[in-house]
Amino acid sequence: MNQPPDLRAQDSTAKKAPNAGFRLGTYYTSILHYYGRTDSLRSNGFFPMGEFWIGKHFYLTAAPVFVISRSAGFDYAGTVTTTGMRFYKEKKYMANIYLVRPLYESNSQLVQSALQWQGAASYTWLNKWINVTAGADVKISGRTDFGATVAIDHIFRKEWKGPVIVVVDPAATVNAGSQQFTKTSYERKGFLIFPGTIQAVNSEVKAFNILSYELAVPVILIKKKWQFLINPAFVSPQNLIRVEGRPDLSERGKDMFYVTTGLKYSF
């Protein structure tokens, strides 16, 4: 949700960088997740998104997020805004620098609702064989975490008269990041031959681990000012934080398939 879900693939739909203008889209995802982490309900999500482009490089986006679940029904969770700059040269490279400001409701149960700010940058080397993307970010949520992303993809693009364009962009992504949590261990405190008692010892743990593996095959159909997106994907969360005896403080997540669909119009 930090960027439009078709941001990388949609650059291949035109032979030049996007011009200034306004784009309005609506998206639906079958499971809202954050690096494979989900809330206890594994909620669906719906979010309209507005994109405003100033020239060919500078953009602003805003996306109200609505959670769909059995218990809460259709509920507003907050709004995610993004400000960024993108540089694109056909068959050469794409670079993206952006700042995310999420504004979630205080009662939101989404895993990512603790996020207050995120700054990120990525660079994609484009070529006819395989595109390679490397990115890094910093996240602020009461504490500071750092992340890194490596991805590969290959774009298939077909254009017919009309014009009608179809883009298929299979991609594989590895996400990594820092994790900070409290680990509880139990030690027996005794003296000489006396067994003593077992006491809980808490220690702060900081680690940089792989957070998820992801596979996706976004398909984009473009006709004039309309774009239709369908993105079947698979995510495998890694290094979930488990707090012994406290499932409410433990991360939830498992291997899962999900689908994102969207419709966008350019004014």
C-alpha cells in the first residue's frame, strides 16, 4: 500500500514517462497484509486512490483504506499519503524516491497501523532480459527500523490496434528488515548446592532478517485512458516474532495466495 500496486509495471504501458495530470483508481485486495503479517481476521481491503502528477517526475498520491471483515463489516481504517519523485528512461533505468505518511485510526487493527512515517528509494536496471531492482527504506513507528528489497522481473508487452495494450510482469521479491522485540528466557537462580528459584529474564533483541518472499504476476490491460489490473500473488512471511505465552503480542502470518484487482482512469 505504500505505492500504487501497479507502479513498476505501469511504466511499461507507455513509451515515455507520464505527463502531468490526475489519475483516479479503485483497488481491492483479498487479504490485507504487511510482509505476510495479517490481523487475526485476515481482512480484505478496498481503497480508492488518487494520483496527481506534476510534470514527468513529481507525484502525490492519497488512498483511504477500508477494511472488509465479518466482524467489522465495511470499516474506514485510515488514509495513506505518498509524495515522491520518479525518473524513467526506456530500456535503461527507473529510479523512485518517496515519503509515505500513513494516517491510521487509533482503533485500527491492521498490522501496519503502527507505522508513522516511511522514507524509501529504489533503482531498477531495465534491460530486455531481466529487470533488477534494489531498494532501501527507513520506517518510524515509535522506534526506527531499516529495510531492504531485492526484486527481479521481466515485462511482456503486447500492443494491438485501438490501441489496446496488455502488459504481464512476473516478479520475484525478497524483503528484509530490522526487527526489535523483547525476548524472555528463564534462568534458575541458586547458591552453591541450593537449587534456588526459576526467574524470567527479559532482554531486548535487535536483528536484521528476511521478512518475506513474494511472487506476483500482475497483468495490466490498457485502452486509451483506462487501465485494468489483476495481480495474483503469493507471499511467504519469514522470521515471525513469537512471544512465549502471549499470542496477542505475537505476529500472525503464513504462506498465502491473494489477489489484487484495480481500475484506473487518467484525466
